[in-house]
Amino acid sequence: MTITYREALRMGLREALAGDPRVFLMGEDVGRYGGTYAVSKGLLEEFGPERVRDTPLSELAFVGAGIGAALGGMKPVVEVMTVNFSLLPLDQIVNTAAILRHMSGGQFGVPVVIRMATGAGRQLAAQHSHSFEGWYAHVPGLRIVAPATIDDAHGMLGAALASPDPVLVFEYPALFDMAGDLAAASVDISRAAVRRPGTRATIVAYGACVPKALAAAETLAGEGINAEVVDLRVLRPLDMGTVLASVRKTRRAVVVDEGWRSGSLSAEISARLMEEAFYDLDAPVARVCREEVPVPYPKHLEEAALPQAAKIVAAAKGLFQ
Amino acid sequence: MIEFRLPSLGADMDEGKLLEWKVKPGDALRKGDVVAVVDTTKAAVEVETWQEGVVEALLVEPGTTIPVGTVMARFLAPGEKPGAAPLTEPARPAPLPAAAAPAPPVAPVPAAVPPPAGERRPVSPAARRRARELGIDPDRLPGTGPHGAVTIDDVERAAASPAKGPAPAPDRAAEMRKAIAAAMSRSKREIPHYYLAEPIPMRRAQAWLAELNATRPITGRILMAAVQLRAVALALRGFPELNGTWQEGAYRPSADVNTGVAISLRQGGLVAPGIRGVQGLAIDELMARLADLVKRARAGTLRSSEFSDPTITVTNLGDTGVESTYPVIYPPQVAIVGFGRVAQRPWVEDGAVVAAPVVVATLAADHRVGDGHRGAAFLAELSRRLQHPEEP
């Protein structure tokens, strides 16, 4: 069955709402408007206003309400429209959801799922183009997932709802119109995945950069470099086993990160490769990241500021020359 | 037009590797200027010019191994204009003197020469580990990776085709051992040695030296070795048959006493570079030259002339504790003087046995050139000289 990434997300939501009466969706414009990105379109009509709830424009309040509902035994799915607005409920996410199990001596878990759109590439300018997945991946107590395929867009929500602890699902508007076959009924949220096998270099990517990495690998194959593409999928806790197995085979790595380079997730991956695979490396780890500027509005400048397949190709070739 | 050729830096040398030019075209040269550094089996040697001129062209690339006699550079003689003389380009190796085999072709050393000291060749961690598994030295492989780094592919390529791989690093100690073996075998094969020994009382020399050193700082003190070198040079005045070289079946005495000093190297092996004109050097100058020579021999920065023209060698094994030494002549020289340690021994003085410092001096000399009778007279003169160290 061929569907889009958006339809896969909606299918995951519908299955979650239908499968468990404790599950409900809340967020700005998720009901009557059908979601800013039309992910929840039709769900209000199907599941009613108690299960699909529009909220006031106060992320701090409704994320806090979601955490309270989770403590009270519900399975809330809170949509923060985009990661850019998640800075407002940051205290609830980091200081409450992530830490309450610890602070209560294990008495209280917070099984909340917080969905948010992330990333740039749609000419939404600097304030609406952030990629803060790496920030959240810094925090113990959170599980961070980044669906980059149809199967993951569909299946990661169900897996997240099964978690006894908070899970942040980062969705990529840049991929919403991507179409593909839905192949798996369910997915795990613990492992990275090899999206393309290769032998000469490993391209590590996540989210919207995974298709760019695959395109780069295609180009590289034409130039005699058979590159493996690893989709991180889970940004915390990192599945370094898969990454290390790949790099130990290929001996070269390019880490692609839509976030800024300094203090980024790519920096963490690179550091761990150095710590755990130094003697397997045949070249220094290369990185392709967002340029360290606010994302520009003009299309050509925005493209120049973000990781692109051509930059990944150049970085991979640099491992050999 | 002056052709600057690779000199033979010892009887055992028939080729050398140019390590470095010390001059560039346009440089004005005086006699004794160091022109290049050449690696021989024994050491890296600074090669000097004995002609004045201006460097016109350098004909050999550093890293190239060339036979002795190869024209390495062209100089313009003083007053000469560029292009005035026919050029002999490219550098052709001159025939090896008295060599049985034809001159080997001048082949540039592959790009995989080790970088100069202090420069580190990048080797990827994976390549380094793989090289260790395969028993390959990755620092000597050509690198094809980023910034010329040696990659795991480079290592595996080298392992797969060892025949085509770069030459293994020359083992300096083994090369030196081979060179010593060749020179000493030639000596014992060709030179009919005779040996003489003479114990020499050293009280007067020690007293003279102690007085000389009494007012000096430690760094300015004279060593007994220098006193002995000077005594040998002065004693040779009356014995030209011991100071010279045997070449092509004939003996050539030398007016100057160029004394080769056997210096053992810390990493093993020995060299015997020379000090020129020892007979004319005051004791302070001789001591300074000796200290400088030992230092540079151990640092590996000897000059070509120091290897090529010694006319006699002195070996002193006193500090190892032996009483006397029976040395082997270093061809083409015809004599070598040995000293053991200066030790307290029973000595008859004015009809009584006393304890006195004594050194045993030995002479090994070439019987083709002279006879034991003259050798004995030389040792007697050496003994007299050491008992009158103040004599000019």
C-alpha cells in the first residue's frame, strides 16, 4: 500500500485512538482545523471532541496538562505544533516529564507522547526553522525518536505510547508529501537501521536528512564509492551498536545533522566513534551540518544553509582524497 | 666549469644517497664550504667543496642514490660566465674506480622515502593497526588518503605486492656492520700486519696535564687522549713510512698527519673520521677539534674530508679497561696506533720497583711499506714524546 508520510502519521494516530480508550490527542488546531500540517484531519469527526481536543495558545499549559493526564493514568498524545514553540514548555518537558520518575523515587512515571514538527526547508524563516532534536537528546529521562520513513511515521507513535516514560516524536514537514509503501505493522523505538548497505563509507543521518543521505549514496555509487546509510531513528538513547558495526566495516563516516554543528548530535556521534572505533577509522570523521547562522528566508540561501546531498557527496569523497 | 662529483668517503664506499643540498644556484662557494649532505652506510656526511666558484646548477634530486664519481652539481669557476663551457647534462655516473661491476643505474628512490625528521606522515588508525598485524612499517608507505595519509588500502596494497613495495628501511646498524666487515676483511686479506707493543710510563705526562688543567674550568680541560694524539703526530715526523696511504700498489706518504680517531657509536659500530694537520696543532686546538669530532660523529654530521683523507688512525680503548689493543689497519692507511688504559703498575725506576702510571702503546703497521725495526724506533720516539709532553 502506497501512502504519504502524512497519511502514515494519521494512520498511526487513528490506530492509537481506536486501540486504547486512554489515548487522546490535544494541541493547537488539531481538531476543527485538522492540524497545521493536516495530520489529524478527520480525527475530530471520527473520535469526538473529548478525544481530539483543541487547546489554547499556551504550550506551557497544555504540555503541563498532558503530563498531569499521564500521571493520572491516561495516554495523552500532545502535539506541540513545531519544535520552535517547544521552548515555551521546555520546563515541563525537561524539568517535569523527564525527571519525575527520578524525583518520586520511582513512584510516578510520565507516559506522555509529545509530537512536534521540526526542521527547515520550507521557507519559514529563522524563527520557524529550528532543529532542536539534539537539545532534547541531551536529556536523560526522555526517549527521542525521529521517523524518516513511511513505516516509522506510522509505527513509532504506537511504540511510543507503549513506553512507560515520556517520548518525543519529531516529525518532518519536509517529508510529509514523501510517498512509499507501508510494509511493517509495527516498529521498535530502540534501534538504528541500515537503510542502504555499503562497504566503503558510512553516512549517519536522521530525519529529513535520511533521504538526502540516500540520494548522496546513489551519486557516490556512480563514482565507485559504495556507501552505507544508517538512519539513527532513535536519537536518545543512541543505538551506537549499529553505527559502530557499520563504521567498523566501512572504516569511514560522514555524520549528517540538520542542527547546528557546535554542540550537536553529530558532535556526539563523532566523539563516540573516536572513543569506541578509533583504531577502525581510516580517515577522520566528517560532518555535514546546518551552517551556523539563523536559517535565511530566501530559498537559495536556505538551501545553502542546510545539509544537502551534494554536500554529503563532497564530504564522503573527502574521506578518500 | 667545475664539476662537483660525489667523493668516496672511505675505502668501503661506492655509492651514497643525497639527503639534502646545502647550497642553491647562485651561491658563492669558498673552499671547505659544505655543499650537500650525503648518506653513506656509516653516517650522514656533510660533503665539502675544495674549489671556489658559484653554484650554477644542482643535477641530483635529494633522495637519489648515486655512485661515487657522479657529477652532482656544476659550479662556475671564479670569473666564468654562465654557459661558457659545454654542459654535461644530465648527470651521468662516472665509472666506479676499480669496480668490477658496472655502475648501477641511477634510479630515483620511490616517493615513499621517510619524511625528514620532525615531520610526521599521517597514518590512519586503521592503517596503523593493520600494518602492525601484517608486520609492515606504515611510515614508509606512500599515502593516498586525505592529506597524503596512509590508509588501510595502502597497507594492504603493500602487503599484497611486497616485491613492488618500497624498499625496506635500511638497517643502519646492519649496514655499518657490513661496511666494517668489508673494510676489515680487505685489511686482513691484503695487508701483512706486523705488531709491536711498548709500555710507556705516564707520570710526567699526567703531571704536565694536571698542571695544565689546574686553573681551567671543567669544560676547558685537556684529556689524555689529546696528549696521546699529539705525541703520535709529533713522533711521526721521523717516520714517513707510517703516515700515508697504499693505493694501486704504491705507497704515498703524506706531509700532513691527518689522524683518524676511532669513535665508537652509542648505537653500535664505529667510525674513524680524521683531524687534519695534527702535527701543527697546539694542544688546545687539538682538544677542541677532538671534542667537536666526537660530538659530530655521534650526532651523525661528519664532513666528507674527515672520512676521505686520514693518513693514520689512533684507537684508544683505555676507558674500557683493557691493558693493550692489537688494532687492524684501516685501508688504505698503513698504520694504526693503539692505547690501552693508563694504570698503576710496578715499574723499575733508578734500580727500584715503584708504582707508576703506565700505558701500553701498540703499533700495527703494513709490512709492505716498512719493517718492524722502524716501527720499534717509532714506538720508542712515541714513548720519549709522551715523557716530554711540553716539547713542541
